[in-house]
Amino acid sequence: MPGPGAGAAIRPAAPEAAADGDECRLQIKDQDGSVACVFTLPAAATVAQVHEQLLARGVVDADLPYELRTAFPARVLRDVAETLHAARLTPSATLCVRTRGLLG
């Protein structure tokens, strides 16, 4: 069953970011800090679509609670309806996956 925004165009990450800010290149780091995946979404995509990508790529387990955090400045992305542009993640950002059971 497709989730919200399942039809958004998703492309493999390109080395160069779009100059006009219409794309967002995301580097996702796992709990131990290693790079789990890198992908590009439209800047108008939502945080929910990032979560969908993490599930589809096997970075997170649907049965385990986790949160997405920005690397700098450190903040938790809680509003799943927020666009990547509104979340100030364009043109590129590093996000960290933190399992809630391991949060300190």
C-alpha cells in the first residue's frame, strides 16, 4: 500500500546539487555514524517521504521506533508533513537515524 507522496520522483544521488534548490540530496547515517544511503528527492517532498525511503531501503525497521535528526544544527524532524525545503534541508543535508530505545 503506497504511503503519502509515494509517486514522488526519486533519483539516485547525483554528485552535483541543483543550483536553483529544486532538489534535496540526503545522506543518511545510521546509529553508529556510518553512511546507510544517499538519495535525492524534490525539495517539495515531505519528511514522510524520507521515512518511506528509509523503510524501502531497509535502513529502518517498521517495528522499531526511531527518529530522524539533522547533523547540524542538531534537531529532530518531527513534522512529517513539512517539506524538505521548509525543513531547511535543501540543497543537501546529512540526517542521522537514532533508534528511540537507544536514546540517552
